[in-house]
Amino acid sequence: MTYVRACAASELPDEGALRVEIDGTPIVVVRSDGEVFALYDECSHAQVALSEGDVYDGTIECWLHGSCFDLRSGKPTALPATKPVPTYPAKIDGDDVLVSLHDD
């Protein structure tokens, strides 16, 4: 698995999200309960940026219609979304947040 730098860990709020772009792909990097996660930054219901939503209880909530997605699996946990969003492996290395978009 090849990891690339997405952002500095210091840029992430303690319980929040940051939009980044990796190889032209919009990614929302999220810190929750001390862990870091990466998901495709588009709600599967309304095609708006998840990075503008709220993070709580291991989920990210879409700001437009309230769809929620599990940070680990990308599966919707609240309607109106019924399709998951892609997730990507993420880790912190020093002050860098690294994300892998591709399996090698």
C-alpha cells in the first residue's frame, strides 16, 4: 500500500474534518476520538462536500440533508443516504496525515 501526505495532523481539529485533494480526488480527512480517517468527500445522497458537516460519535453528518456515514466503513447510518461512501486507509506519521488511495 502506498501512502501519500494528505495534510499536517496539526491542521485537523480534535473532532472535525478537513477537505484535501489527492491526485485529483476530493478526500475528507477526519479526526475522531484520537483516530484519523479518510473518506471520499462527497455525500452519496446529495453530492455535496461531507467536509462541511459535523463529526460526532464515529460518524460524519452531511450538512444538507442530515445523512450520516460511519467513519470506519463509509456505510450510511442515517437516512436519506442509502449508499456508502468510499473509505481509505489513513495514519499519522509524526505531524503528517498519510492516506492510501490505491492498493499496490
